[in-house]
Amino acid sequence: MAAPRSIGSLTVSFGLVAIPVKLYSATQSANTISFNLLHRTCGSRLKQQYLCQKEGVVVDRDDMAKGYEFAKDQYVMFSPQEIKALEEVGTHSVDITEFVPVESIDPVYFDKTYYLAPDKGAAKPYALLTEALKQSGRCGVGHWAARGKAYLVVMRPIGTVLSMQQLHFAADVRGANEIEVPKTEVRPAELKLAEQLIGQQTAERFDPQAYKDDLHARLQSAIDRKVAEGKEIAVSEAAPAGDGKVIDLMEALRASLEKSATARAQVSRLGPRKEPRRAEAPAHAEDAAPARTPARKAGKRSS
């Protein structure tokens, strides 16, 4: 894998300390498999064009303008110069305005991540800020302007490397209280089984290397076969539908726990198992349906 290349330079400031740094993307799209649109009959690549809905003609890019729809089919038009004048001026610096506990930021706010490396002569203050953040358990919150936009960012250490993560502004994040969740009573026995299942599948820490992109592997394998042999790729049939048997939540939890030999003794103390029962048709559409067995999910074939 090629060494990462810097995509820009910044100055990180806190108090009277200024740290020149180099900016690197923390993620890469090199492994992303993308497809182009082709003409099915001849295999030529298609070109995107914009049509005027009123005149029915193809519009060149030089004749395009941006407009904001303030009412149905009514627009105010902006020239490129007007939009340019409204854009945020790039600062090439991040001013840390406050330090907050890392755990106080809900992950829903996190967006794109960058790595920062010390530029020439900045190794000492860079190491100082990184270690101070690590020891305090805090991250620095600041503002950054680039590509005509303003960003809210946080600085936090990842090992010995200082990272910069863009955050969504509060207005861009929906509150969880906007989602309706019916109030449901949880029985103590159900809760105990669920906690045992969580304990059974608990790891000391998250290991991203343990999870692989199976879709990427299937796509790459199919592409390699197409290129090398010109084979047609067979579409696998959808998974067979379940047999209609439904068990209640307690039974699903028991079945999950009993997969582990270490949990069987604990489950046996809760009493004999119930026989699975079929779901009865609810009297009203809003009646809650009983939980289905997690191990059997019916797949639907896309049309």
C-alpha cells in the first residue's frame, strides 16, 4: 500500500500556542468498487446531459445558473460570482475554543475524520498537545473553514497521532425524541436473559479487523472472473422463507443463550421451556406482533 500523501496544511492554535500541521485523509476510497453506465447494445459509456424542461434542448454548462426554489416552480437565481462572495473564506487554521470530555460528544455528531502530523519544527508542541489531551481525557473543539464551507471540528489523540473530526452542526442532527417508540413493559426475567446474552458476547474492546467487507470480496471476484473468462455471473436464489413458526421473546433469548455450553446451567434454573406457539392474528392493526426467531429471517428477492 502506498504511503499516505498530505492533502493540505493547517495551523492548530490553542491559547498562544500555534502548531503547523499536515493534513491527511483518515479513510480511503481506493477499495471502493464503482460501476459506469453503459449502452447495453454496444457497450459504450453514456454521457450525462442536462435538458431544459421548457424548451427541451440540451443546456451547456456555461449556460447554467443556480436557483433557490422559494415557492412552487418559482426561483431566485444566483450567479457563480454571487455564490462565491457568500462562501466561507478558507482560514487554513483551526482555533480551539474549548476542551470537553470525549464521552460528552454523542457519536451521531461525528462526520469525516482526518489525521494531523507535525510540520517542520512543530514536533514538540504537537506532542505536548497530543499527550495533554490523552492525559486529561478531553478533546479540543474548534472551527475550520475550507472549500467555501464552515466546519465544527474536534481534536483528539489516537495513540500518538492527533486526529481532527468534522462534526455535524446541531441543526443537521435530528433529535432521537422525534422518533416514536411505544412504551413497552420489560419483564425482569426477560431483562435477566438479555443481560446474560450481552455478557456472553462481550469483548474487551472493538476490533475492526475482525469484520470484513464480504460484498466487496464478492464483487471483486465476479469482476475478476468476467475479465479473465467472460463468464456470466449467476444470481443466487433468495433464502427460503421461514416455516411460519413463531416463538415468544423469552424463547428467543433462551435459544440464543443455550448456544453456549457455559450458559446452559443458568438457563436451566429458570424452569422448563415452553413449546413454541403460532402467532394469532391481532384484533387491530396496531397490536404488537410477537418477536420472531432471530436465526430465521425471510429474505425477499428484489424485483
